[in-house]
Amino acid sequence: MKLSIIIPCYNEEEGIAPLRNKLSPILDSLLTEWELELLFIDDGSKDKTCEKIKENFSKESYNAQIFKHEVNQNLGAAMRTGFSHATGDVIVTMDSDCTYDVEEIFSLLNEIKKGADVVTASPYHPLGGVENVPKYRLVLSRSISAIYRSLTNSKLHTYTALFRAQKKEVVQNISFKSNNFLATAEFLINAINNGYVVKEVPMVLRVRQYGVSKMRLLKVIRSHLKYVLFIIGSKFKRSA
């Protein structure tokens, strides 16, 4: 079995070495069971992100590759680039800032082995949690996840986490239009609506230790509101 790990990056030069320190032992452990490919998507970084990736992830067994956007296109576009190049049977997407414990990748993969098609980290699950994350981000993420939970009639608590595992079949069959942070929710909801088995793993979301968040709050809010209206409109048309 082959495992692809996609890590979008944008101006993350400070965090690449810490990422290596946390991720390398996990990758070494995964190599006992999986063939690996590590796909970094440098989304138009203006700092030394690309150089730092080359310096820190040169180990041949990781099969590390870098795909660079000449200009910043945002998270959704980076996800699509990663998906288009990933060749694994299972594809993991994860944040470069280690806001989730990278060891939890084993928890995601265990649910895939049990039969799930998509597994997402879930800090808003009753058994999950958050530590030192700005309140405005929590209000946004919790609120929009609650709305999506209601609109999809699903039991999921979190729709906005990038840290996920998904089978190759899902990535090949599910499309999403958003280029920004809405993409994580759009992909997950489309998977649910297409009948795929989606599970969540309670996790703790922590504030990033290096760099700054790339989320543009007002743009993300507008995107989510438009998508909520789209879902409601689609439901209305089907019932008409």
C-alpha cells in the first residue's frame, strides 16, 4: 500500500525545521508498513520556504517532492495540486504548522483500515479540544461546522480541518470549486452527499508556534455564507 502525504505551505520558512523534527520519526514508523510519497505544495511563498523544504526533507525513502505555484493561489488550489499529483492508495492532507499532533496520523489511518472512506480530525467533537486558539477563529469554525452538521444531517462535529485521510477513489471522484479555506468543508460535504463513509477522530487543535495564520477572516466568512446559501438553494430545488 502506498501513502501520499500532502502538505501545503505558504511563507512557512520558520516552521519547516520544527516540522521535520516532529514528522520524521512518524514517517520512519510509517515506512514499516507503507510506501511513502511526501508532496509539498509551495503556494507562491515569498520567503525561503522552498529552500527550507529541500534542506530538511531530502531523505530518499520519503520520496519528497515540491510543487511550486508561482503566485499564491490559496489552500483549495494547493489541495487540488496535491491531489492531482498524489499516487497513493490513501492520501493524507495536513497542516505544515503542526497545529494537530502529527502522531494522530495513525488514528486517521486506523479508521481508513476499518472501512472509512474519509477521516477528519475533529477538535469540536465532545472528546476533542482546543488550546490557545484565538476566540474569533473558534467562533467561526464552531458556528459554521454546526450549520453544516444541520444541513447535511450528518453526525460530524468538524468540517473545516485540513488534517485528514482519504482513499484515492474519493479524491478521484469528488471535486470542489473553492480556492480558499472553504475547500476543506466543500470537499467533505461533497463526499458525504455522494454516499462515502466519513468518520472523525477527536483531536486537540493548538495554536501555531511558528509563522502567522494565512486565513483572511472576512473572505472566508463570505465564502462560507455563500456556500451555505448554495446548499439551502439546492435542497429547495430538490424538494420543489
